[in-house]
Amino acid sequence: MFAVLLRPSRLAALVLTAGLALSSGALAARADSDGTASTLRSAATRFVMAELAGNGANACAVLYAPLATTVDGRTCAQRWTAKLRVMLDEHGMRHALEADLAAISSAPVSVTGGGYHGTITLPTPLLDGTSKFFWTANCWMLQR
């Protein structure tokens, strides 16, 4: 599964910070022995598309498991669907998400830590102003 961070001011801030801007050729190349820039881009795309659709279940599928637990009797999907509904009602949020979606394919990506940590730089941050992914269980997950 993937873990994705939501925008800070809208609870869904996918600011995937780029530590190292890789060349476009290196972006598609395998990063060390595990996660790649292309699979990180795929995770970010999945998350932003779930946000745009207001689909809490799909957003949760990209989140780091501890962020996707049941809290106060509400499943991750229930909590995120409610958050996304509020977020999408904010003025300009849909436009910001569409800008993020358009930027993902060419945004600077950094994969470090032997291919276990990755960041992507988007116009609007994903989770609490940060967008950090890590590679686990053969996929990228968004974490705080």
C-alpha cells in the first residue's frame, strides 16, 4: 500500500519535498535496489486522484498503515471521505489538486536511503506541509 500526506491548510497537503532534483532520465531509473521515482510518482498520482474524487478509501490505500487505522470507531475511509468533502469545498482547492496532478509527471523527485525514502516537490504540499514517502511491502507509502 502507499502512504500519502494531506495538504496542511486543507488537511490534504501533498508537499513531497525534493531533496535532490534528479535528471529526467534518472527519474525513471530504478533507485538503488527498491523504490523508484516512477513508482513514487504513481503513488502520488493515486493519492491526488483519490483526493479529487473525494474517495477516502483510495486515499487510505496510499497512506502509511499507522495513518490508516480506525480512530474513535471511524475507519480510515470514513475519516478521509469526510476530510476530503470539507477540503474540496474550500475555495481553490480543486484547482490546487489539479495543478498537483499536472505537475507530478515532471516534478523533482529524490530517492535516498538505499531506495527506501522518497520525496516529490509539488505546487501544494500533501500532508501537513510535507510529502514524504517510504518504500515498504513493495510499494511507496505516504507518511508524516
